[in-house]
Amino acid sequence: MQNPVFHELPPLLIAGLREPLDDQSAKTIPLLWKKFAPYLGNIPCQKGRDAYGLCVKSNDSSNGLYYYMAGCEVSEFVDLPKDLSPLIVPAHKYVVFQHTKHISKIRETIDYVFDKWLPESGKQHNPQSIHFFERYTEDYNPETGFGGTEIWLPII
């Protein structure tokens, strides 16, 4: 695993499709991405070509549930297609890990971040609204499942 890098991000405005995380998520998340793919490049006010997969704590924090959102950054929430939800990711400090294996192995990188790196780093996870997110740069190839994939973890 490569050494992570640290970034501070301003708020991100994300528009996307979302669904609850549950024991079927390994199957449903790829289907969510297939459903979201036609929107990429066709969302009003879309910024850039990066896509985001976000693990977000639900508004009802008492149940401890999370949802997953497949989305992209927008400059404002104007004229969004009715199926898309808006999400504001607050400004924060992040540690960023490159995922270099096939996308089907992304869980290995996530497990490394939470189970090995975080306990040994002296850093503290800060999941106030975003548990973590995946960033897929324009180098990511959805046909091959390789390239341009990062894991962003909010830290204190």
C-alpha cells in the first residue's frame, strides 16, 4: 500500500443516486453505478469528470444507518433530474489512499485504511456526516475496473 497523502477540501456539492447500505450492498452498489452512469456528463452544472461513491450517515443518526451515494460534483443544485439527490459534503481535512487493484478488490483497501492504517497512524477518524468516500478520476476505466480510484477518509 502506498503512503497516503493529506488534503483539505472546501465543501463539495454532490448530485447523485443513493440507497441504504445493508448486507446486500456488495451486489447493489455496482447496480447503482450502472443506473447512475447515463447521468454522467448530463447533469446541469456538473463540474469536471470525477465521480464519487460516498458512504454517508443517514439523517436519523439514532439508528446508526448509512447510505451509499453514486454521484458527481456540481456547482449548484439547479435543474437536477428528479431521480437525483443533492448532498453537501462539508469542508474537511482528509487522508487519501490510492486503490490500485481491480475495483472488485476495493474492500481490501477500505479494510486496510480502517483496520491497519488508522489504528497505527495516531490520527482520529471524524465521520460527522461522511464516513468516507471513493473518488473516481477521469483515469478510472469502468470497462476494465482499473485506474484512478482513491479512498478519502475524514480525519481530525
